[in-house]
Amino acid sequence: MAADNKDTMIVPVLPLRGLVVFPKALIHFDVGRQKSITAINKAMKRDQMIFLSTQIDATNNDPKLIDVYTTGVIAKIVQVLKQPENVTRIVIEGKFRAKIVAPVHDPSGLMAEVQPIPEPIMDHDDFDTALMRAVKKEFEEYIDISPQIPSDIIFKVALCKRAGELADYIAANMALDYQVKQEILEIRSPVERLKDVLDVLINENYILRLEDEINRKARMRIDESQRDFFLREQKRVIEEELGEDDNPSEDAEEYAERIEELKLDEKSADVLLKECRKLMKMPFGSQEASVIRTYLDTVLDLPWNKSTKDKIVIPKLRKELDRTHYGLEKIKTRIIEQLAVKKLSDKQKGQVICFVGPPGVGKTSIAKSIAKAIGRNSQRIALGGVRDEAEIRGHRRTYIGSIPGRIISAVQSAGSNNPVLILDEVDKLASDYKGDPTSALLEVLDIEQNNKFVDHYIDIPFDLSNVMFITTANDLGAIPAPLRDRMEIIEINSYTREEKFHIAKKHLIPKQLDLCGFTAAEVKFTKKGIYYLIDFYTRESGVRTLERTIASILRKCAVKKLEDGVETFKIDEKEIETLLGNKKYLPDTVSKKDEIGIVNGLAWTSVGGELLPIEVAIMDGTGKLELTGSLGDVMKESAKIAINCIRSHADVLGIDSEFYKNKDIHIHAPEGAVPKDGPSAGITMATAIYSVLSSKAVRHDVAMTGEITLRGKVLPIGGLKEKSMAAYKHGITTVIIPKLNEPDIEEFDDAVKENINFIPVESLKDVLSIAVIDPIKVSEREWNKTRLPSPSANAPVARMTQ
């Protein structure tokens, strides 16, 4: 022990976890931390003195001096014993209180300069004597109540003659929280310390008496339950004699035999056998026995080892899919590719495919057809509006009425461990205080993890890796990114007019004829009649409304047949108007002559492509721009870009370069109640603006779509297939498309490709040369000599502020 002066000393510091040592206490404990072992070794090399202080946070594994209480005990190491696994057991004897004055730097361990706290020596008065007697009496009661305290301690307490010594000894031998002991250790006055110990003793005795009362009542209840058990056993014997017994032991043995037959992994089998043993010990009529039976029945009914054999014959599969669904080539090709690979190799596990598309295009029905075509069982799980996580992962068996989740229930209903599970409307899952079912699906739809899927009710792993998951969604953006990443997305576009015609002719009309009790000879739909229904009585992306409309016509025919005796019906345009009334949707009007300032644009909507005429008018004014027709922000920006593009090329286009100062421009998209947005009308608006400024007409048989840049370049857009159908429907013969969209032409309907001339363009110069009558010929060199428009004199100027 090194001392700088007579009052302080420098000693190693040993932090204690959850342990407080008092003066004159002889205790032993194990030390495992390297810093603590180093402190012990240092003390043994000096004079065996060490400073013991309790950690403020017992969970801290690497405490510093600031992490321990400043008040502790200087102790002497009496014995050091080496234990296995690098553990050292030490026996120490507390000497006197001390406090940390200053830290001492030592890289190998904790060292500190400490100052001893002397114990005041005071003469006892009558109050002190009475206080000591009260404490000893309370401590005797504490020993009587507390069973873990050795009774010989009371003898040692009687030997304590001073208040401080008595307080320290009792505090050291009581089962108290270490913070309470530390508070007692830090009190310097012996009398005050003893008062604090008395308060703690009285409180502990009160709590121990309460515990004893609670235990006594619990034993009484146990005695009553034993009596009930005895009476139930008597009743069970009587029932057996009468032949009305319900033997849990026999049931448990039957369950155990079924578990052994399943040949599950060892851990899962142990869990189920444990439930069997619990059932065996259940008394007759026990409610818990019924819960265990339900659980075991549910688990054992699962198809652990039952699977169907895939019938994969690619030509037959393709033929079956074509028979049940018209179009949907992307889906059919993807499924056939996957099954062809599975035919060649069994190493590939189940796949997760997501069909994304508008309502009514056949996402769910083709999923069912896929399962039927390959000979697998299928189950549909409707996820729309599901908010509770337990719907996916099941309810824990601790709850009354708990059941497995929808995934396990669907597998059980399918009867095989490799079914096709159709998760319908996965984008409409919701979350609330009960959990997030979308997150619960992450494990289900991860082919790397779902081989050990644990349902909360089943509580043992079930292999879902052989299941083929097919999910459907209307809005891809509504699916969270982590869930979307686990699925292969296949987008389904809305049906074109031609596709709807073929679907109605080959599938919808025969189906409804059969449902309504007609034959094909009794009711005949003409080709023009089907087109008439599609064009004027439905406006949708799928074919649900078309099917309902066909069903409505057949119902009216059924009434006529029974009331008026009509035997045959020819459903043409005239008959449709007679049965259904006036047209619900009027066709978009297309000008039959070339006009100035009117250009045919093409737009994509959720119900297919539409013709979107753009009208532009100019008036004398001060350069104002007016945009109407319920345009979105992106479309408004496209209009501004189109104007500035025309301004930058005004010289080569032969128009007034000062038009932005002396002309007001009004751009309008008809059907103002319908919201419109997107950049694909850029070249349409630019062409219309040029037309009014140059007083040159635009061809009425030309439509166009494409995004435009300030330099006049034409950028690619989406939804071109639907837009092409809109052009075909309205008799457009020429469609201008972006050059980068040229590969999309291969996906167009054959009728569209035969009747429309698609012209790919790269710049606005090309667009104007095709669409405008008598255009100015501009060379590539002249076109590229553009200047960006300067701001007008009355235009606001943006300034950067500090």
C-alpha cells in the first residue's frame, strides 16, 4: 500500500456487481473479469489491501471509476483460489469505510487515491441503548419469518455493543437490494445508520408477513383442488363402471402412435409427445384436456408428408391455359418456363409470383387455372382489409378460441404440402394496433426462410418451401418494398378492344348462355353487336362489366321467351338498344378535317387507351399562359416546356420570336372534369402551339404521343399498347411514337399493326414534318442552332437570399 500522506492511500479498485461489503464482514465471491483479476494480483503483490466499491449499473461489463459509487470499503484479501474456466475465488475481510478522492492512471487496471472514513467513537445514552434493543428485537422477528437466514446470527448480533457495528452487521446479513445497502454504507453517523436499518427492518418484516399470509391462502386453495381431484377420480371410476368413461390416457396413446407415424424431426416430435403426456395426466372432464385434443387434432391433420405429383406436359399445359384464358401471354410464358425447369430438376423450390394489374383482367382466375393444369390442389386466401397479424401467423394457444393462421389453415384445407396458394389483394393489407400483417408475410413469401415457418398456434416448424405462392394486386406502389422484393412481378395490362371481343366471344357468352339455360342456336351475338357492347355500354380495364351486361341481355331474353314465346334471338346493335336502352358511353369525337390548333393526342387510363385532343388558341395580350382541362402538375410542366421549346426554335420555324411578349396562349384538354396528368402529351402540345403560331393546319388522321425536352428531343412513354388501340378504334391511320418505344410495336394486336402506320421520331422537327400540312423544311444543322429563351421583361426574377 503506497501512501502520499497520512490521510490518503493509493490502492487497486475492485468493482462489485450487485454486492455491497461492510466493515468487519468476512465474505467470499468469484471474480471473472480480467481487470478485476489484475486488481487482485496487484493487491497481493503489495499488502493485500484493496478498495471494494459497488457498480452503479450492475449490467455494465467494463466499468470505469465514474461507474462505481465513491464510498466503499478498504478490505484485506485473506485467500485467493484459482477455479476452472479462468475464474478466481477470493476471501476478503472488510476493514473500514473509505471514499475515492481522485483516480490514478494505470492502463492495466483501476487504481484510485482513497481516503479512510473514521468511525466516530461516542458514548451511548439511554436513547442509543433503546434504539439498539428495538433493532435487535425487529431483527429476531426478521429471522423467524425469513427462512433463508441462519438462526445462529442472532447470537452474533447480541455481541454487538456499538450502534455502528450493529447497523453494519445486520445490513450485511439481510437480503436487501444493493442500492439500499449502499445507502446504509454511506451514512457516517452510527446512530443515524442504525435508525435507517430499523426503518428497513420494519418494512421488510411487514412485507414478509404479507408473503406468509399469501402462501398460507395458496396452500388452502391447493388443498381444496386436491379434494376436487379426489372426487373427480371417484366420479371417473363410477363412469367407467357405467360404460360412460372418457379416458384421456387412451386418447394420449392414440395420439402418440399417430405422431410416431408422421416421422417428424426430433424436436417437433418431442413437443407433440409432451402434449400427449400432459393429456395423459389430465383429470376426467378437464377443460384443458379438450384444448390439448383440439391442438393435437389440428397439428396431426396437417399434410406433413402428403404431396401431389405434378402433371407437367408442356404442350398440354399451354393448350389448357389457352383454352381457359385469351391473351395474358406474359403470365402463360412465365409459368410454362418455371414448370419446364421443374420438370428437368427437382432442386428448385416454390416460387412467389405477383400478378399486378387493374380489376377484372383475370388475375385470380388464371392462378386457379394454373393449379388445375399442373394437377395441384389450390386454395384462395382473401387478404383485402386484413389488419390483424394473427390472421397470418395464428393465435397463441394461451388465448381462448385461438386458431391457426390463414396460411396453415389453407395448407390443411388443400390436403397437400405443395399446393398453389393464391394470396388475393395483397396490396390491400392494413395495419393497426394489433400488428402489421404485411410484415408477417415476409417470412411466408421468402423461399429461403419459409422451410421452417412457425405458426403461433402450431408452434413447431412447417415446411412451406414446396408451396407455389401466387399473389395478386391492383396497385404495385401500395405493397411495401421488403415484401415486393420477395416476389417476381408480372404486370398485366388492361384488355384492348380486340382482346375484349375475343374474350366475350370465346368465354363470356358461352358461359352465360349455359348459366341462363340457352343454347348457341337460340341466342346469337353478331360481331358488330359484341363491338357495340364494348364501345357504348362498358368502359373498364377488365371484362367484369361486359360479362354482367351480357348476363343482363340474356335475362331479358329469358323473360321474352317465357312471356312472348320467342324462340330465337339475334343480338345486334338495334336489339341491344332495345334491351338495354340508350348508349351509356358516347364515343370521342374526331375531327374529319384538318384544323389549326387542334392535335390528336393519346392517353392511357385505367380502363384502356383514350384519344386526347389538345386545343390551343392565341390572342393579343402580354404573354400570359392559361392551362385548363383539369391538368396535373406534370402535364402543366410539359406545356411550359413545349412553349419554351417552340420559342428556342422560333427563327428556324419561321414564326414570330416575340410571341411570348405580345400573345396570350390558352391550352385546353377537353372533358375538363376528367383529371389528366403525365408527360406524354408534350409533343402534342408543342405541335398545337406551332400550328396556331404558324397558322398551318394539322392532319386530322394523325395522332401522337411522347415526352418533349427543351431541346426538342422526344422521350419514351408508357402504355403504348392501350394508346394504339384507342387510335385504331377512332380510325387514325398514322401514329407518331418516340423512337425508343419502337420495340413495343411487337406487342400490339395484329389488327392494329395492319391498319396503322407507326412512325418513330427522335425530335420535334420530325413530328412537325409529318403532322403539319405544308411544313417548313429545316435541316438538322439549323435545328440544332437553338437558343434558350430569355426571360421576358415582366417575368419574375428569382434571387438567392443569404
